[in-house]
Amino acid sequence: MSPKVTKIKLNNGMELPMVGLGTYARKWDAGDFQQAVECGIDLGYRHIDTASIYKNEEEVGQGILNKIKNGNVSRDDLFITTKLWNNYHGENDVVPALKESLEKLKLDYVDLYLVHWPISINNNGEDKGIDYLETWLGMEQALQLGLTKAIGVSNFNEEQLDRLLKVAKVKPVVNQIEINPTLTQHKLVDFCKSSNVQAVAYTPLGLMSDARPEFAHLDRIKTDPKLGALAAKHGKTRAQIALRYLVQRGIVVIPKSFTKSRMEENLNIFEFELSDDEMALVDSFNIDHRCVPATSFAHHKYYPF
């Protein structure tokens, strides 16, 4: 029996499952995306997150299509997110980019389309300096055309989000950002809440899911005995404690895994609660460390960090 996943209402009335299946993979941990999506749907995932830059929309879409064809789920059961890459930031480029993604996904629409970064580039990766306010006009057109049911942003800082909110005809429903116990982002999350924009956490396990050995010594989530004792007390893993911490803060999480046991584990975080003291303990692991600093964009005009 699939676990009951709590949903949260977005500012447009849509409901988003609070745990989604992330599908990003670096070259050293790439997996079988189609199989992962099919397995995820079987386990109870109804929120699936991809992006054009992940180069896996065709495989993700095939997994979705197979499960719909088999009668395991209907399209209406699923919440599918994809993202606009930085070289399509011109107002007139957004709709064609989304149509291309939809063709790869084999879908008539996505539930949520995100501006992946506030940064714009040309095909050589050079800064084009296109204002993300122009990009948002294209996003609103995509919404009007019914190609997506909702639009949002990703990797926007507080100042950028505030600037967008002041002029947008359609408010973004989410801001997808890196949030985890080693990058708690309280100020930005609080701003999202006060603006009625849902915070969605990518890399929600932080350093636990960062394969770079030079940062291993910082990973207290994986090594701290107090956290180990807390996990043992609840009969959960350290990863489940980290995800529960975020969900309990009202943050949607999109952990990625290609291992069935871990995918199942990531869903099973709704039948226990952390006390205020336990939440404070997990919160204390913050070191403001970004696993995704996107330093290649550091000199671009709209770099958010």
C-alpha cells in the first residue's frame, strides 16, 4: 500500500505533493530515468520533477506514458514539473522551449513550468543579460496557452523574487531553491511564505547527497552522533530525519534516488513528528554551504548568490 503523502495548496489553488521524485543526475551517478520514474509511480510518487537541461525528458516522459497506458495512474493523478533553460530567456523563446519539452515528455501540458535560473545565456554560455522580467512575460504566455497549469521560478534570491512579484500579472506559485539542514535558508523561506510563494527544496539532503570528497568532513548530518540517536529514537534513517525537518517547516522536498529502497524511504516521512527541540537540533547543523553554487555563472548579471 502506497504511503499517504501530504499535499500543500499553492496560491493558484492547485495541490502539490510535499515529496516529489527528483530526476537530476550528475555524470558520475546517472541512472535509468525511465525505470526510476516507473518504480517511483509504483511506490506512490505523484510529483515528478525534471528540466530540459537534465537531458532526460524523453526517458522521464516514457516512464510516465507507460504507467498511464498500463492503467497504474491517470494523467490527472500526476504533478509534472519541468524547467526553462537559460538560453531561452527571450520573451518569444519561452513558448517554443516549452513545446519542445512537451514533445519530449509526450505530454499535452505540464503542471508546473519554472524559470530554472534568473540568468540568461547564449548558446556559448555567455551572459546575454536578458532581464528575467522579460522572460516572465513569455512564461505568462505559456500559461495562457494552456501548455502549463502553473508557472514559477527557481534559484531566485529574495531581491529578485520581490522585484518579480511587484510587476508580474501572474504570481509565481513556487520558488525552487537549495534548502537542507546544512543550508537552512530561513530568511528566503520566510520571505516566500510571507509572499504566498511555496518554497520547494532541491538537494534536500545537502552534503549527504554531495559526492565531492573535499566536503565530506563538513557532513555532520551523516556523522553526528546526536542525529544518529535521534534517527534511532524514531526508527528512521538520518535522511528521513532531514526530509521530515524540511516538510515540517512547510517546505516541499524533491530528493532524487535511483534505488528502490531509498525512493521508498524518502516517501515514508509522514507518520512521525519531530519535537521543537528535535527541529532545533537539525537546524543547528546549518553551515550555509551550497552544494550547487553555480560558480560558472558567478560573473553573470543576474547571478543570485
